[in-house]
Amino acid sequence: MMRDLLMLLMQIPGLSGNEDRVRQAISKTLADLCVESRSDRLGNLVATFEGDPGAPSVMLFTHMDQLGFVVRKVEPDGFLRLERLGGVPERALASQAVLICVGQGRDVPGVIANKSHHATPPGEKYHVVPYRELYVDAGFASAEEVAEAGIQIGTPVVYRPQSFALGPHRVAGTSVDDRAGCAVLLGLAADLAARKSGPTVHLAFTVQEEFNLRGALPLAQDLKPDIAIQIDLMLASDTPDSKELGDMYLGAGPGMSLYSFHGRGTLNGVLPHPALVRLFEASAEAQGLTLQRSAQTGVLTDLSYVQHVGAGVASIDLGFPMRFSHSSLEVCDLRDLDALVMLLGEGVSRIGPDFSLNRDEGQA
Ligand SMILES: [Zn+2]
């Protein structure tokens, strides 16, 4: 179930600001579970599960969009130039397959060119080509042909969607960030639809996260939750090039962030509410799950803005370990996603009228 759902969601292109196809797939999946959902002006999708009005309300959210590009310029000879949208790593761009998103059924595949190896002088062989110099070959011979295909400046472009199994438990492909989060919340929606009690939960699938965190904040201003829980990747530190990052292992269980901070530009981050840290520690223990811990700089989610809404929202980032973030082939482990559904289900069910967010009642 989780594998099929995730692999399906990864196949749907949804650049930031162009999430419509992803939203439609998710709202259809919710409808199949007999869960009603609604979208707002920005394109965020919300399903509200009404619950005990005496308990703190919960906004549980994850982003639908993915990073990518937009067409910046069409060359007279039919080649396309791209502008980046989101944190796209330049050193992994040459030779990538892309999909130019003109419309369902009319999308155009393309190739980010890599200069012929035979024509590459030794001095260039270890040089990263800046994205501005890269160009896309999409099979066109002129700007007129490009226009006829419906491609123009501003047309969305994503890594060509793909998803495949890696070993017995893992999935590799495009936009594991954050379709894996979407798959987890859909897994939870099935549980929430069948529950008998619990707090009001707003399950939200948000837009424009990769475009510097713009979708979730207006939604939170509308929903005014007491508690916000964001689901996204946790940087795995179990590869030869990432051992210094921390102790986050694929397949070892969901993760909880105790500290995130983004020092470049935004100067924002999240320090989780201690009552929520205790809640999910206790929930993991009750379910027999390992809960991994994360403390990272350079990582930022929508939650860093959501926490400022109203008189402040008690916040926590939870997620799944993921490798190779923002490259065209990200990797996660399905066991972590299943465990995350269990953790969230248990955690949310423990939020009753006596669940206190009062800091004076906390343990020092
Ligand atoms: Zn993400």
C-alpha cells in the first residue's frame, strides 16, 4: 500500500506554484477513503477531522510541491535555457532527463545537455557548469517549433518523474521530498477516518514549500491551530559522505527534530515545544518504535513561519530519514514511513482536553 501510493505520487509532476495535478491525485485518494477535502486560494489542500472541542487543535501538514526549473529563454535554434526554482544542486544537472510541463498529456521530455566528452578539454573535466550556461535539448530545431509545442518563458520544468524499488524496503526516484510525507499523511487519513475520538485535526497538503516556504503560513493563519506538526525529510547521515551530520539512519525509524536553523538569509528555525517532544517520545515507546533525533543547521521547513501565527503555535518537525536530498534520485525506506504513520496516529490520539501546552507545568 505505502509503496504503491508513494511510487504513484512520485510520478506526478508538481513544481512549486503548479501543484494542481498532485493536489487532484491526493484529493481523489482522500475521496476514496470517504474523506472530504477543500483547497484554498493558494492551492493548499485541507481535510478537517472534527474532534473534541476541549482539546488543542492540530494542524498536521506536509508539502506537495517539488523543486525544479522554469524556462528562462528560448534560443532561436530551439534550445531552452532554465532558471532554477528551489535549491537545485548545480553539480548534478548536466545530463539529467527533464519533463517540460505544458499540460497533462502534452508534457515534453527533454535532456539537459552535457558537452560531448570527446570535445571536453582536460581543464573542464572536473568543472561544474553553472546552470546559466546549461541548456535543454527537447528535440526542437527552432523557436517556432518550441512555441507550437506550447512551451514559453515561465513554463514549469521538473526532473523527469521516476520511482523504483531499491532493495527490499527502499524506494528511489524524484521528489521523495516530499511525496513521502504526502503518502504518510494519506496513510494517517485512513486511520483518522475510522477513529472514534481525539482532537480536531487539520490534515494539510501545502504548496510552494520549495519556493522559500510560502504556502503553509497563510493556511495556518486561517486554521489557527494550537499545535502544528510538520512532516518532511530528515537528513540521513548513514552514507560515506554524511557521517559527520548526526545519527540518522535509513530503516531505523522516524525522526524528530530538536533543533533546526537556517543561517543563510532567513535566520529562521524551529525549537520544538517540550510537551510535543515528550508526547512523541512516549508515543514511540508505547508503539515499540525507535524515534531518531535530529539537530541540523542549513535545514528549514514551513514550520519556522507557522510557529509565529497568532499567540504562537506549539510546533514540532517529525519526518523520515532520506538520502541525497534535492537530487533527481532521492532515497527513503518504506519501513520508516509505515512507522511514522503509527507514531502520528498514537501521538494525535493522546492529545485530549488535559494535554497542556502551559510552559509552567513542564519538567525543567
Ligand atoms: Zn521537503
